[in-house]
Amino acid sequence: MAALDWSQCAAVESIPGKVSGAWTFRNSRTPVKLVFENLEDGMTIDEIMEQYPVSREEIKAVLDFASRSLDPPVSALQPSMQTADAHSL
């Protein structure tokens, strides 16, 4: 599986020299990966917001971005599906 291109997510940034260039929430030093690590450890979004300076909207933005990365690329759709979609517009 290819790595996500986080530069396409408006809620995050990576600045060389800031948190070793890790992807962080925009205008903060809070790494994006902490959301995934803490969810994996059983924390809720509310608990993450209490523990770290991130908003529900920021967390939702990174989760939505990661979720969309699981969608098949448009070019992977069967040609008949692309044609059907175009006709339904």
C-alpha cells in the first residue's frame, strides 16, 4: 500500500526542523500520528481533544482524509461503470 500524500490534507503541515519534519496539525506541534495511535489504544476523540490541543474538526479532517485514501482510484473503475456514471449526471 502506498503512503498517503498528507500534503493534500488542508488540516496538516510538515515543516523541516519542526517536530523533525513530521506531519503535524497546522500551526501546532501536535503530530497527526498521535490521533491514530491514541484511537488504536482505545481513547475516544473527546479524550484526545482533552489531552492534546486539537479540535474535533481537525481530527475529523485527518480521519476523513485517511478514509478517502481507501477508495479505489477513478482509473480503477471498470469502463462500464465510468460510462454509467457519466450518463447519470
